[in-house]
Amino acid sequence: MPIAPAPATTTVIRTTTTTPQQNGSNPNKRPLKTSPVSAAAQPATPTSAAAVAAALAPVTVKRQRVEQTDALTLEERKLRLEERRVEVEEQRLAWEKQRASQDVRERQALLEVLRTQGSLITELLANLRKQ
């Protein structure tokens, strides 16, 4: 059962692949930064002067500065990392110990319940036999 009736006619909407920046109709937007293009690869008719200037402008990509760390700083970082590893390992061991003790308590409680049930069943059977 359809939710809505089908349309009586269908229309085809044609989309173009040109964007406002490609045809230069939006002068408020910045042109894309691209690498310099050779004359053979450039389009025959540029759409705007801004697009041509942007296409010919060299691209400047700045690398982030790499800090020069001396050996002492590197050793300190290694030491701190090792201390953190030891700390995490100690936390993991403490957690496992706590979990193991919790498991022991749960097993003891379950064993107590089973013993109680066993004694109750034994008592119930004894009472049923007497009757």
C-alpha cells in the first residue's frame, strides 16, 4: 500500500557541472589556491581575471616547525613513558587482584546458597517420608 499517490507526470531536472566559482559569477568567494599550470594545460578562455591570477599564483605550503630535542630531553621522555607503563601495569594488577577477590566472595556466597538449598531439600524429603 503506497504512502502517497504516484505523481501523474515525472520531470527530469538537468544539472550542470559548473559551479559559481568555475564560471566566475560569485566574486565574493576567494579563488582556490592551486599549483602553477603550464600554458598548454590552461583553458582556452579564462572566465575571470581573478581565476587566471589564482591559477598562476604559486602555492606556498608551510611545514610545521620540528622541535630540535636534545638527548637529555629524549631520555627524560623515555623515562616518563616507562614510569607511566609501570603505573598502568600496577593499576592493572591491582584491578585483577580486586576482581579475583570479588570472584572468591561470589563463589563462596553461591556455595552457601547451594548448601542451604541442599539442606532444605533434604529436610523436605524427610518430612514427606514421615507423612
